Amino acid sequence: MDSDGTRDARGTHANPVPRPAEPPEYAPPPRPVLPPGVPAPPGAPPRPDGSAFLAWLRTPRPEARPGVWRFAHRPRPAEEPEQIPGRQLLSGALIAFLVGWLIWSLLWNGYLGGWWVLPLELFTPDSWREGNDAVGNAVLWYGYYALIALALMVFVGRLGRWGEVWRRYGPPAWYRTAPGAEPPPAPGEDPAQWPQLRAAGAPDAADRLAADARAGLMRDVDYARISRAWQGVRSGRHGLAAFTGAVLRDGAAACPHPSGARDLPARQARHDLFTGQVRLGTTADDPRNPYAYRGTGLALGPDLLGTSLLAVGPAGSGKTGSIVRPLAESLCLHALAGRAAVVVVGAAGAGLGPADAYDVVVRIGNPDSVHDLDLYGGTTDPDEAAAVLAEALVGDLADPHPGSDSRRSTTVLAQLLGPFRAVHGRFPSVPELRQLLDGAPGPLAALRQGLQESGQESLLRELDARERQMGHPGDVGGVLADRVALLDRPAFAGFFDTSGASRPFSLKALDHPVRVRVDLPERGHADASRILARLVLAQFTASVGVREDRSLFACLLLDDATGVVTPEAVRGIQRLRSANAGVALTLRTLDDVPRPLRGPLLGSTGCRVALSGLTPWDGQDFAEVWGKEWTEARDVTDRQIIAETPAGKAVHMLRRVITGKAPTARAVTVRQVERERWSASELAHAVPPGHAVLSLTTVQGEHAPPLLVDLRG
């Protein structure tokens, strides 16, 4: 079947990834497994059990607020209930029990008179009490005693809050901390039985998949991939017969990814492909966090990454290991399931995952690199190629030429790219482009001769205009030539090939579930790395908007976006949400972004992360974008009460034993004040190591306030 997870990535995928050496805990061991119904030969290993996978699949995942890890989540109330301190609660319960015991003892021994048995004597006939039936008489009286004792117990139980003691320290608390097995789902709602396939008239395919799940042949990626293929059937992109045939033939291995891989070589983060989430940490039990979030897992998915993410923190704060690496793992798993396309860009050796976890690994500057990068993004339009290349070369310059009109750089490049492609049928290589921008007479003369021979009058006028501009003092060709010279180095001699001898990777392939990693040459080529990072970002924002299949989520993870944020990049990020795409950027400090762009950048990203170690001036920008909220400010004044009589002193001593505090008279003043959610000082000094403060926004517009999260949990 040609499903979303089986289409070729236009020749950009690498060789098939080997079977993972460390599958997830519910996955079958990497050994030969017999199909269901086939007996095992003597001496063969036992058949694996799919109970772990079935338990994962049947675990409840209730609806929750944005960013909450839904796997086995237990919702909490929105507001924190007022809780009595444990010492006071237990003391009150014990005293209530002693009071009840004392009252019952006084009643039983007659110290309070016989008034409490008067209802029994008034409403029962004399013959019942004076009869010779001793057993019946005893039952009557002792039943009445039990009723009075029960009423007294209910009264003192309410007085001493025994119900709260039971809920906090009894078996309900034990079961909350160590929950047992979840109840089995209803027969028609068991996801392991694939009810959606049965309802659509494919019971044979559902039976085969259910059998593979019970036999331990299915894992979470298989479930997600086949579910994605079934969505293609329901939307009409694929036929039911082809889907059913593929499932009956291959079972859990049906509808494979072009690489043939069914999992990653290894996983470091916790993933739930049923909901598409990856867990990043645990929301701290801190008063500044909303009560509903405290103690819950914090997770991200495509619904949040679709609004883009910006993480800011100094070196060593956990940007790569705690954020970028888990997101890269998650998106690679989504790509294997046919749900997403991912491009990960970072310095070589940054720890963005093994090469086997990707289909394409472009190691720019490394002679052993198997793949190359298309400098022009796979386009054949000279104007489009010029716009993207100009953004990469001079997009970071605040004033690259008089008037600050970046369109002039695009025009200069288009005046050369168009004629060159018309003559040679391709775009120029890096050395050829550098010669044209420098105004070398030989290449320009050859280009002019080729245009004259082919009768390209309009392109001749473009070339004439370029030659006239070369003599002007404000010509931007020299600036572009200097930037192109950074790529025209011996280390990059074998890259950016345009001769057609190879097929370099192009971001036009993002309408397929590809996994791409681009290693930038940081050492010795920092400026070239920034140009290449801007090039990938510009090509990404230009490509995702013209994809054929926008149901495939596309994401760019850019580790260290220093020098990458430009006005055009911010505008491109703002357009990604409508294209079902997003970017995740990391920065050491907001000082790496021009001051006029900091506000627009924070405003264009829906997920903002401030890691520990942030500077106060960076914290000020986050504090401004997170705004203020109305809170209750309580001014409490305690005045100690002095007892003057022996009885008063005894009562005060009893209160001290119960509450653990001296008796006081408290005056409370409550007022509404507007305060910053997180101040710059708090972000700079109150975020512990290994923690971060982040706010989230979904593509549907739901918001999560700034949350303090432990990224190690």
C-alpha cells in the first residue's frame, strides 16, 4: 500500500535503518518471532508476550490542559482545597473520639439520667417490654443502644473530621500512591481490537492486527503508523482494499516507512505516540504554579509545536539535552509513523541523536558526508531562489546598503541567476556565483554571449543593468560577494553542487515523512554556519507553505539560533501555524537578537521557555510578554492573647497542644493587586538549576500560564 508512511522522499532517504538494539519496554525482543498459529519447533525461544504493549495501549489518557502529560493522568481540581494541617487534624479527631467515648460512658452508667431511653418507653407497647420473651426484649433494647451509639459516632465523626482523616491517611491514599490495574475497556471500545476498522467493514484486518498485538509483534510506532494510514483511507487518499491487503499480508509491519525502520535505535525521553506527546519534565509543586498543574508531567506535541517554540538559557542550562534532543526523538518517531517531517540543525557533535535515527544526514564541511545541501532549495524559479539566498547571505545585516531595502539584494542576485540558468540550464555554483558578483569580466562576457546567441533580450537587459550598477558606490554586489566568499572555502569544495552529478537534499521534500539532520561546521567557520542556518530556515519557511499534503506536520529544530533571527525570518515564523508547521529555536541570550526584533520574536512563538541562569535583562523581556495578573494579597496581623485566669491558661495550653501554636487573635486584610506573573528578578534568581519557566499555546488558541518545570523529572 502506498500510504503516508510509504512514499519515497524523492531520493533523499538513506539506506534502511537497522533494527533497534534497545526496543521500548513493551516491544518484542529483537529475535525471530513466529506468526500466530504456527507452532514453535523444539528448542526455539518462547513466544514473546504482548501484555506490556496492550497495557500501554489501554492506559487511560483523559483530556487535560495544554502541556499536561496525559498518559495515566489523574486530573486535579482547578483550585487548591483548603487543607487542615495534619497535626491539627489528627489531634481534633482524637479529641472528638475521646469526647464521644466520655459521653457514651456517662450515658451508659446513668450519670446523665435516663432521659435518653424515654423515646423507647413512649413509642413501644408495654407488652413488648414486660413479656416473657427475653431474647426479643434484649434485641429491642440493644438495638436501641446501637442506634444511639451510631448517632453519637456520626456526630463526633463530623466534629472531628474523621472522613478527612480516612481520605488523607487511609486506604484511599494508599491506592492513589500505588494504583492497581486499570479496569478493562468495554468490548466495543478496546483500542487493541481496532473497533474503527470493524465499524468500517474491515474485520479481517482488525483481527490480524489484534492477533499481532497479543502475540507481541506490535509496538507503539506500528500502532501510530497504521492509524495514520487508516486516516488516509477515511479521507479518500487511499483505498480500503489496498489497506486491507497490506495489513493481511504484513500485519503489524504494514504500511512501512521508506527507510524500513519501525523504531529508533535508542530512546532517551518518554514518548506516548497514542497522543503524540514527549515528556520533558514535571511541573513543580510550587505556589506560583496553578494547582491543576502541580505535580503533573509536562509534555509537548505537534499541537503545541505548531505555534513554534523559543528557548533561552546560558550554556549548560539544558537547551540541547532537555529540550532539543527529546523533541528530535519525538518528531523522528512521528516521521516513522508517517505523521511528520523533521529537520534538525545544529553543530557537529551537539548530541542531536545517532545518525541511524535519520534518513538524511548532511555533514557540511565533512568529506565523509554522504549527502549534500541544495543551495537554492530545489526551486527552478530564479526570483524565488534569489529571495531565499539573499535572506541567507545578508538577512542579518541591519543596514547592508543605503535605504535598508533588502529587496535590492534579491534584485542583484536575480539579475545574475536568471541569465545564468537560461544559458546553462542550472544555477551557478558557489565559485561561479562569487565571480559573477565580483564582476569578473570573463564569466560576464561568456554569459552575455550565450544570451545573445539564444536571443534572450529580456535577460540581456537584466545583465546590462547589473553591469551598470557595479560601478556605483552603493552597489550591494560587493557585500554579497564577501558573504559568498565565506562559503567558497576549501572545506566546502565538495558541497553545494549544481552540476547535476548528484542530487543534493532539498527542503522541497518536506511533503514526505523524512528525518533530516544538518551538521554545521562550527569550528573555524562560525560565520559560514550562521549563513547556512539562515539558509535552512529561509528554505523551510518558503517550502512548507507550498506543500501538497499539509496534513503532515513539518518542524525545524534549530539548536543555537545566534545570528539567524531576521525580520524576514520572524515574518516567516508567523506564517507557519496556518501551514501545519513550526520551528523550535534556542538562544544563549536574547542579546543575540537585534533589539527591534525581540518583541516580535517572542510574540510570534506560542511556546516560550526561560531556563535557569537567565540574565535579568533577558528576564525583563519574558516578564513583559507574559504580562500581569490580578492576585489576592493578604495582610495578616497576629496578636498573642494573654490569659489572666487559671482556667484561661489551661484552655490556652490545650490549644497549644492541638495546634502547635500559641493562641493568637488574627486580623486578615484581603485586597486585589496586579502583579507580574514572573518578574525579571525571579526569572534570574529564583529558578533552580535544571528547571525552566515556560508558557504554552496550542494551535487552537488554548493557553497555559508560565509554569515552573523540573526538566530532570
